Amino acid sequence: MGTDDAPVADANEADVPIATPADEPPPSTPSMQERKDAYIKKGADDAGPTNTPAGAAELASDFSDFKISSKSSKYANAGGYRLVAHGAGGIDEMREHLDNSLVMYGLLQAVIGSGFLARRKYVLLHLKGEACPAMWRMKHGARKTEVAALLGGATVEFACERKDDATIDALLEELLRHCVADDGKAQHSLASLRADLQAQLEKAQNQLRRMSFQKQGSRRMRTAVALRADIRLQEVMRLCVAPTGPINWILVNPKGELLEAGGGSIDEMRTFLQPAGVHFGMLRMAFGAGRFRRVHWLFFHWAGPDCAGVTLGRANAQRAAIKGVLKPTSIDFFANELNEFTVAIVIEKVRRYAVVDGNDPEAASAFSVEAFEAAVQEDKAALAKEFGVEAETDDKDNEGDVDETTLEEAVKLVRDNDSPFNWLLAAPC
């Protein structure tokens, strides 16, 4: 409290004893942080005379100047709320930033359906932290309408008192109730909504990786076409067919034209798959390094979830011809969604071919993620040598960077249909 609000003592100055060196020092006044911690520890039901209007007013006054620390003044946005975090990983990622000792508000974007039938629902998450003082919950809970307007409005409200309650299952229940009430004729279920949100997250993560590649610039783009624009399909084929060559994946369009190739295997290849496109490719799956390396080649067929039927039919008609060019391959792999094309799924596909089908019965233990990653690191080193670039390191370009996005900027990102960001979290300043 400021000096103007301090209570004036009734006693005269002469009545106040003068301390001598032998006297005990007067007890110090506890800080606001100490008083807040003591209040939380003792419990709202046993925190003194707060059940009276005077006691409640005193408690509110005690905590009125208490500020939640923020990274910088840039985070203290208009309206008394600051951005805590934002991202593209949906409610599971948001939950990691929730704090049960605070009142927090979040905005989530949920895409229901696909293609031209897709609809966007905006969810207002309201965390009334169970460990937050009652007066704080009352004060900031009463500002829900104000905060909702600050975040651009929402069609669905999701309230909870514990961060562990902010789960995908609970969110789906709220979305289903809203979708049924909004359009009773629509065929929605928890399973269909879960699939929709999973597709949204896959698309967002893919777009975020693309943005990361673009931000790093061509110096950091470690793919064949980016490093050597005039490289031809025949050359990357030669480098991919070699068991220890620097290229372990290739993508072409239905006309057989080279789109891109690289040495970063599945994770890198995924970033070039278009949701509305059809691609064919070759993927070299290697396990282990040096003389212990085992290698299998896959023919890859991608038909994006947003691909038009006519385009899909025409492109699929070229499959046999393209497969005749991208050879040799011994395993066929088809994917329609990014979640169908992951390291774990492809490794299992190769393992079944090699072990279950009897092609490599003694190698069951060799098909592990660790053996796969060891081979990829060897391929990346070979790519750096082939294309004359620096060897890739494990350091992250953004490590140590401070995200200075403001709350207003984050709101625009989450509400932008072309942005991968689908959630933000705000708290009182």
C-alpha cells in the first residue's frame, strides 16, 4: 500500500518508547508475498475475519498491489492481462503452462470438418486455480466477459479448477455438446471430433516446421534442390540407391518431376507433403551404422486429405509408371494423413517385411529407433560432404531466444486461418 493509505496512529510521539541497543527490534511487517503465501497455506476457511465485508475489503486491499512478474514490460498489455504462452500443439501443449495458483484465460481454435465444410470454433478456457486465493478468483472471474472480448470472443466456454482437468477428452465433450446444440442434424461424435483435431494439429505442426525452415534460410536448408537448384532426378536417384549415399528420400509429382530430396529421412520428408497434393517417392530406411547397417527401400505414395477427387484420380493413374522409375523398391507404403507416416509406423512396416515375411529372420532386434537414428546421422554427414556444407550440429537456432510476442499479436495469430498457431494463454499482470 502507498504511504497515503497508511493508517495514522492515535498515540502521541512521546508515548512511543525509544529503542536502545539492548532492546529487541520491533517485529517487521510481513511483505505482500509472505502474506499471500501464508493465506494460501492457512486456507480460505481459516484465514481470519474475511467473511465480513470489512475483512474481505482489507484482504482485497492487501493483494491489490501484488503483481505477477512478467518477462518484460512489453507483456503488460492493455486490459491488465499479459501473454503467458502461445503455440500450435493444442490443449495438451497449453496445459503445460497452466498454473493452479492463478486465474488464467486461454483461447483455443478448433477446426471441425475438412475442406470447404470446415468450421472453426473458438474456445474460451477459464482456469479458476484451486490454489488461488478466493478473492483473486472472485475478482478476475468477474472479468470473464471483458477478457473474452479482449481475446476476440468465443463460441464455446470451458472452465476448470485444476490444470490436470484441461484434457483433450474434456474439451471434446464441450465441443460435442456445442456442435449438437448448434446443428442437431450434423453427424458429430467424439471419435470424429478427435480425428478433426488431430488432423488440425498435424497440419499446424507441418506448417510450423515449414516456417522454421524458411526462417533459417537457404543456408540452413539441407535438402538437395535447395542446395543445388540444377540437380536432376537421375542424380538424386543414384545417391539414394547407394546403401550409404547422402540422399535417403526423394519426392516427385505425378508427372515424374523432382520436387525435393534430402538426407533427413521421414521427419524431413513430411515437411514437403502437401495436404491437397499427390506425391510419389522413394525412401531408404537404414538401421545401424558402418558394416552393421541394414537397408530397405520403400516406394512411397501420398494422397493428401484435401486433394480433389478428379486430381486424385488422374494422379493415381500414373502410379505404375512412376514406380517403374523409382526403383529398386521392395516395400510399398501409402499415406493419406501425416499421422499415418511417422518413424514408428514405417519402422514397424519394415520390421514386418524383414522378420515376419522371413526375409531377415535374425534381424528383429536391429529394427529399433536408435539404430534408425544412427543411420540417419551417418546419412546427414554424407550429405554435408557431398554438397560442401558444414556438418549439422545438435544446437538449436532458437535456443535462448525470448519470444516477445504481445497478447494482441498472439490473438491475431490464433484467429488467422493461415497461421499454424491454435492456442494462447493469458494471465493478470
